[in-house]
Amino acid sequence: MIPEERQEALEGHGLTEAQDGFVLSLWGFQAAMRTARALRGQGNEEAIRMMALDASDPLRWEYARAIQIEAFSIEIHRSRI
């Protein structure tokens, strides 16, 4: 994957890179919450707990960021195969 494709993939998941890690955009948070709702519907205990938190709770945002980082990582991995 060339750098431009990597950057496009980051943006596609609502992520930007900062000096200390990935930063989640509002769009990325919303996309992650759609994923979390689907996981909650499948009975995923972690998703159930996180979705019960207030949207402004930093832990909920961190969970959303982790979902998007995982999706980004999967996309990067698939592009190298």
C-alpha cells in the first residue's frame, strides 16, 4: 500500500495520525457506533457495556477509536495479501 492509499484508508475510517497515536473524528465515532450497535445486537458484552455509556464519556470514545483502528488494521492487512 502506497502512502496515499494508507492516508485514504485512514480518512475512510475517520482517523488521523497524531504524534501520540490515532485521533478519531466525529464521523469515525458515528461509524464505530453503528458497528457497536451491530455487535450489541449479536450479544457482545463489551458493546453492550459501552453503548450504555453517555456519548460524551471518554471511555465510549476510546472504545469507538479501538473499533476504527481495528477496521483500519484489517484493511491494511488485506491490502498486503
